[in-house]
Amino acid sequence: MWQHDSYVTQGEGMSKTLLQIHFNFSGPFGEEMTQQLVGLAESINEEPGFIWKIWTESEKNQQAGGIYLFESEETAQAYIKKHTARLKNLGVDEVTFKLFGVNDALTKINHGNLCR
């Protein structure tokens, strides 16, 4: 099951798209996760429109995912398509993702980084 919610509205002062993904994950977590996924992390840097990612994990809740920033909704959607196929090949049956527009001006006031 793939759950998708899109809240993106590209108004004035909104140029970037934030992507939130999470899914059930039995590990590894922490340092072992880092060691096993460093290649994947490096490859994500090459995705079109990709700006940054915050990796998320919860061993307690058996979940993992990330918060991503992309240049546009189109580049975020392209990444979703690629990443959900990758996860499906790894046996992940259910992925939840949400897209949000980013208010650039307010984000900058609160020290949010909108570039690489």
C-alpha cells in the first residue's frame, strides 16, 4: 500500500518542495545502518533537483524514512517514483509520503537552509 498526500501549492515565496517519507523497517539502525547505506546516501546526492535529506529512524517503532528538500514538485515526484520502486524491491510493502510547499521567507527567518 502506498499512501500519498500532497499539500503543495506554489504561491509567491514558495519555490521548493519538502518530501516526507516513512515506512516500516526492521533494521539495521544506528551505526550499522550508516555502514550499510552509505552508498545509497551518496547516490541520492546525484538525484535531479535534490537539495538535502535528513535521515530518520526509530528502532523503537521499527520505522525509517527521511525528510527531503527538492527544487520543485516535479523533481520530488520523480524521486518518489524511483525510491518507492527501490523500496519495493527490498521488500518494503507500505510507504507513506507527503509533499509540502515551502514558505521561503518564513523558513529563512527560522534559520532553515534552502540550498545545498
